[in-house]
Amino acid sequence: MEMIYGILADIVVLVHAAFVLFAVFGGFLVLRWRRLAWLHIPAVLWAALVEMAGWICPLTPLENLLRHRAGKVIYRSDFIEHYMMPVLYPAALTRELQMALGLAVLFINVSVYVWVWHRRRPL
């Protein structure tokens, strides 16, 4: 049974990573499939809110629960700090950096949506 929990924890990590990538870069998919904006805008708002408020995404405790049941070590930080920050930055996640990440998600996507909106308007 422990193996199943470990596999489920890994699946949660993959879903979490896919959500983060979708929230950050999904605006570019909206360039091709505009109806995707109805999923993407709430994802962006949620991701930015979680980062800027300093919350922990509900997927992180779920992953930790599954890891605990699998007999693996759990982590105390959030998903971004545990998985993404070691890849992107060598230093620990600071509150200022967390705010910057949230603002970056908003800036990237607002820029893409402004571009989509301008492309859609007739000249």
C-alpha cells in the first residue's frame, strides 16, 4: 500500500507542476484557443493570490499526507519553495521573492491578454 501512496504523491507533484506552468504560461495557449481563458484566468488569479498572500496551496498538504502514508519524508515548505526554487534560484524563498513571483505571474498574463484583446479588435 505504501507504494501506491508514493505513486499518488508523485502524481500530485506532476499535477501541481502542470498547474503552475499553466498559470504562468497558459496565456500563450489562449492565443490559439480563446475559450481556454475561462479556465486560465481563475488559475492565474488563484496562483497569484496564493503566492502574494503567502498561503500554501491545498495540493502541498495533500502531497505531504500521501508521502507520510508512503513512509517517505515530508517537507514543511510550499511547493514553489520545495520544487521550483532549487531549480530557479539557489537561495531560500523570501517573502519579497514570493511577492515578485506572484506579480510576475500577473504581469506575464495581463500582457498576453492585452495582446489577445488588441488582436481581436478590428482595425
